[in-house]
Amino acid sequence: MEGEPEQNASAPEGETPSSEDTLEKSIEIQEEATENSSSDQEPVSPDESKDSKKTKEVESKDSKKTKEVDSEDSEEVEEEVNFELKYSETSLDDILSVRKELYESSEEFRAQRDELNLKSQENIISRNSFNEKVKELMEAVETHRETRNTLNEKVAELKSGRKEATNKAEKLRQDFLDLKKSKFANSRLPPIFKIRKELKELEIKQMTTPLTTSKERGLVEKIGLLQQQIREYNEMLDSDSDVAEARSNYKDSEKSRKIILKEMNQTRQEAQREHDQMYRDLKKSRSTRKKADSYQRAFIKSKTEADEIHGAYIELLKEIQAIDRIIGDRRKATSSPGETTKTMASAEELYQKFLGGDKLTTNELMVIQKAGLL
């Protein structure tokens, strides 16, 4: 007999179930389902009362639909191919040839099913891997969002502090200017702002512009003159203690304002960096999620194809089992009494080996089973 197809029924450890055992179990399950479906529909007695008939006629539509579906399912379960009738006119040699072809086809289906199941597992692994990356990215997004929001709150606080510092510095500046004007009303104060601006421009020109010796000497003398004017201006302001104190207070307040402004700008930049990183991670998580979804679709497709092929594979196994029974019945019918006795003796011998714990092949187990010893 040809090699037997793969069996999916579970077996005790160390034993291999036969094809007949496996298929008979699956057929028995289907027969039990058919019997259960049929038992739900009890026959109506001809003596049933008219009241009972009227009660059945007024059953709810949902109940009727349910019974119709159950009836259709029962008919589908009961509808099976009669293989004995199908091969009744086929010769034994042709049946053996058909069995060989069916077995080869079943092996092809099994190989395709296993390949698709393996592909399904690979798709699941890839999908889970990408889903894990999505989870990590979304956690990073949430972390960046929280950090950004915290930094934005700090920016708002610093902005409020800067406004207060600006108002204070502006007030101290005005107080200093008013006091300076009143203290030095009769003095001709130099335009210090213009002097400092001009000095800065000349210093930049000295560092960036190539000059001849004479021009550079003249530039240096002019820079020295402006610096001297600034020193004289500061000395004049420092000569009055009230003006000097007002000027110092203004400079301190302006310094505090600049410190707050600098911290606010730095915090704002950090918040922007967190926001940009959050956006990049969010964008990456979306593309990663699309990859995970594509592997999920691939898994569903391969799994569906594997299930369809597995169904066709099971149908071939059923037909192979039926053919094995037909072959056994025909050989039994054509065998002589001596051969039958010889077969029984062989079956008994194999049965004794089975009881002794020897490992038997599938064909040997089938011989024992056909002899009625199992």
C-alpha cells in the first residue's frame, strides 16, 4: 500500500495514529453533529391536538429563522459523497491507480498548506515586531509631549517675569535720566549714546579693514579720543552719589532682564526641539503602523488560503480512507477460505506483537483492525 498521508489527530506519546483512526474520528464527529441537529427536530404525531398546531403556527419569526438555518446546516452535514456507489463500476486496478493519484494530490496540498502556515507565522512575527516598535515610538511621543508642555509652561512663567523685569528696568532708567538731568542741568553732557555707537563702528573697522600705517594711526587716535570722552562722562556721573546709585540700580535691573530673556529663549528652543522630535517620532510611528497593518493583511490572506487548502486536503483523506475500505472489502470477497485463515493467523500474530509492546506499521495495524481484533 502507498505511504499514508499526514494525520492531524492527537496520539499518545510514542505512538503514531493510523489514517483510518484519524479519519474515522473526524467522520464520527460529523455524524454526531448530524444526529444532534436531527434530534432537535422531533417528528409531529398525527394525533397532535389542534391547539398545539395553532401554537406552532404563531411562533416568532426569529425562532422560525433559527430552525431554518439549523435545518440547512443539518442537510449540509448529511450531504456526503457515497464513495461505494461512485467506485462501484470501477475495477480494482483503476481504484488503486485513483488512490495513488489522490495520495499524490494530498501530499501536494499538505506541502502547500504547511508552506502557507509557515508564511503566516513569519507574517505574525513581523507584524508583532512592528507593533512593538509602534508602541515604543508612541511612548517616546508621549514623553516628548509632556516635556514640551512642561517647557512651554516654564516659558510662559519666564515671559511674565521678563515683562515685570522690563517694566522695572524702564522705570529705573527713567528715574536715572530724570535725576541726571536735574543734577547736571547746567552741564553740557556729551551725547554718550552717539559716542558709544561711533566707537563701536571704528573698532569694527579697525579689525576688519586693511589700512595703511597713517590711516590706522589716525583711526587709533580717534578711538582713543572717544574712549576718553566716555571715561570723563562716567567720572562726572560718579561724582554725584545719588546719580551713581540710580545708574547702578538701572544697570542691575537691565542685567536681570537680560538674564531672564536669555533663559526664556533657551527654554523656548528646548521646547521647540522636543516638539520637533515628537513630530518625527509620531510620523515614524504612523509609517511603522502601516507596515504592521500590511503584514496583518498578508497573514489573513495566507491563513485563509492555508485553511482552504487544508479543507481540500481533509476531503482527499476521506476519499482515500473510503477507497481503502473498498479495496479491503473487494480483496476479502475474492480471497479463498485458506487465504482468509492465513490472514487471520497473520493478524493474530501481529496482535500478539502489539500486546507485547512491539512497534507496528500502519499497514500492520490496519490488518489487525480489519480482522476485528482492535
